[in-house]
Amino acid sequence: MELNWRKEWILPFESPWSILEKVKSSNNINTKQFLQFFGSSQTVVGLKYGKIGKQYREVVHMKILDHGLLEELLSTNIKNHTQKYIEEIAGMFPYYLNNVNVGCHYKAIA
């Protein structure tokens, strides 16, 4: 599949959801078509049987996607992009908040 895509279309602090929606929009594909191409092998099987549950609908770890293929075709790692900006936002909080409340959420992404 050849994509209509430019790495420059990804903005600072842009959410993974927004990036994926841009990919779909710029290529005139729906969610099912997107997942058939970029989904992990488990996702593709789930689509075949209509069994994509809520556990796959999160955008932090994005377990539903084939990250290698996404990175290859989009020329960027969406998980790293997200991690970078979560850390920048969390870094604005005082140290004690960063390590106690915010830190526990973003460290699990890696």
C-alpha cells in the first residue's frame, strides 16, 4: 500500500489518535481498512470474526497496531512521539507531583 503522507504533518503535542485520523483522512480510508493494513496479526484475525474489544481501543500502548509497519510507512514512531510529549508536560509539574502522581502513568508506556 502506498500512502499519501508527510512526516511534517505531525504537530508537536499532537495525540496519537489525531495522527491516526490524519492518516485515514489523507488516504480516504475508514477505520476497518486502516486496521486491516496497520493492525497486528491478532487485530486482523479479530476483524475477520468481528471481535475487536474495548481492551484494544486505547491509544497509549496501541497494542492493536503493527508498530514496525506504521513507523516504516509514516517515517516516525508514534509511541515515541507520544512518550516525548507526555514527559515534557509532566516535567512542568513540581518534582514531587511528577514522581508520585504523573510519573506512575507515563512510565508504563515504554
